[in-house]
Amino acid sequence: MVVAPEPLPSRRMPAGLIALAAGGFGIGLTEFVIAGLLPEVAADFRVDEATAGWLISGYALSVAVGAILLTAVATRFDRKRVLLALMTLFIAGNTLSALASTYEVMLAGRIVAALCHGAFFGIGSVVAASLVSPERRAGAIAVMFTGLTAANVLGVPLGTLLGQQLGWRSTFWAITLIGIAAFVAIAALVPQGAGRGEGEASLRDEVAAFRESQVWLSLLVTVLGFGGMFGAFTYIAFLLTDVSGFASSSVPWLLILFGGGLFVGNTLGGRAADRSRALTLVVTLAALSLVMVGFALVASSPWLTVVALVLMGGFGFATVPALQMRVMAWAGDAQTLASGANIAAFNIGNAIGAWIGGMTIAAGLGYTSPLWVGAGMAALALLVALVAERLAAAGRDA
């Protein structure tokens, strides 16, 4: 049996975390860059906003499917080899998107790329946590998710700018090259056997972890909390141009600011979660709900929109390390499938938020309506988190 490497006692960042972050960067770019290019893609394929939105919500649903099915299959295999196989699938999907001649082919490419997403972050979270000492695990997971935030800080706005200047297909060719680079980095830097230990759980043990009610409560908090933020983000390009009055050429630079909020929120959220997961979740979810309400109220003001955009990204991503660590902690020694399920929960929430937001726009409620939807979802997430922590503190089953 392969034994996982001993956690590093020093504060030095393991090189394997950098490789995982590189994979996260490519995957995050694929997931989020489409939001900035949605008007161009919709015009090219001659579909309306709601139909184009399925390139986002369809991706999210496929992530959920892949997170459960592929992670379940992967529990018996070496984690590093699985990550490399998933990156191969990612490269294939983005190549198909770049070559798409119809909306249906484009959607197919998005689905193929999405299948690797959930399993990559689910298994990657376990691998990342295994590379450091126990008291640094939330921070290690945050480092891996830094790839997602970096994708928003630099990748999404630059990818949007590239797509606006050279056509949206050029962005997907660039993502394909990033996927190849991440494949090489993982092959070279992630230790063999990382994430697998002597007490390795079987698939039956992994499934049995879902008997714990706190696992399900954790997943529900993820669906509602992160889904609320992402549902509001899905149609952000339309809000920025049609409500706030920015030119379409300004959208990439505004997304840089949003990505900066994600980066800071993810970093600080990881540090806070290592001290107190419960307090971190309560504070960030409450703040996220309030920020989105404020955003909806001030969206017609360009300067206040910029502030609200940064805060929404910051508090939205500050929840991620705590959400991921909570479900892994309650899963005990059978963390792989539960970790993948939480990635699925992120994207089920994304799909629900984007779907409801699209419905409100189609109903004529305007481009600020997804913000109200997101605020409501975040408030419900806060309520569930409070109930879950109360039950946990009382030692009661839900």
C-alpha cells in the first residue's frame, strides 16, 4: 500500500501546491471567463441571454455530475495519476470549445471540460491537505483555490480582453495551452502517493461518510452560500454595461477588481478558517448577503458599483476554505468522496443561482434581480450554518 508523504514541518510552501494551483488556474479560467465573453458568444451563435447562460449553468451541472461519479471511480487509484487524467479531459474539452461551429458543439465542449472540474478540486483538496501539517490544512486548500482567484484577478479579464480583440475562440485556445502547462507541472511537482495513507478508506467507507447529517448540512450551506454569489456573477457583464453604464471595453478591467476581491477573500478566509471554521462561515455569509443587497441598491452608481463588486468577490470567496474544510472534517477518514461532493455542491448552487437569475431577467425584473436572488440564498445559507453549528455544539444529530 502506498503511504502518503509526511506533512512538512516548516512554513515553506510545498511545490506540489503550486502545481495544484496551476491546474486550478486553468479550470477557474474555463469556468469564469465565459461570463465576460457571454455577449460575444451569444451574438456569434445568435442565441438570447438566457440560452447563452446555459454555457455557464450547464457547465456547473456537469461539474456536479463529474464531482460525484469520477471521484467515486477514482478512490481506488493513485491520486496523482487521477489528477493527470482529469487534466487530459480538461484539455480535450477546451479544444472542442475552441473549434465549435455551433452552439450545441460549444455546449458539448463545456460539458466535457466541466466533468474534470469537481473531481480535480475534490481530490486536489485531499492531496493539498496531505502535504502540510494538520493546523495548516485550510491554508493549503486556500493555496490550491488561489488558482481560481488568480484566474479571476488576471486570467478572466485578460481572457475577456483577448476574446474581445481576437475573437472568443482565441481565449479557449489560450486555456488549452494553460491546461497543457498545468499537466506538466502536476507530473513534475506533485509527489507520488500524495493524499493516500495507511488507513485509506474504501468506496464503501467513502459512501458511509454520508450517514453523518453534518456532512449534508455542510453541503447545503455550500449550495446556498456560494451559489448565491455565483448566480449574481453570471450576468455581471450585462449589469455593468446596461445598469451601471460602463462601456463593454471596461468590463475586463472591472473583472480584475472583482478578482482582486476574490484573491484577498480566499487568502484571509483560509487563515481565518484555520482558527475557527464556524465563526468564519457565520461572519462571511452574513456580510455576503448584506453586500449583495447593497450592490442591488447602488448598481446605477459606477463608483459604488466598483466597491460593491470587490466586496462581493471578497466575502464570496472567503467562505470557500471554511466550507471545504467543514465537510472534510465531518467526513472523518473518508474525505475524498465528501470533498468531491462539496465541489459538486458549489456548482449545483452555481447552476441554481444562474437559473433563477436568468428567470428573473427573462421575467423583466432587470439585471439587478440576480443580486437579490443571491442575497436571499446567502441569508438562507447563514441560517443553515447557524443551525448546523448549534446542533454540533449540542452533540445532537440533525
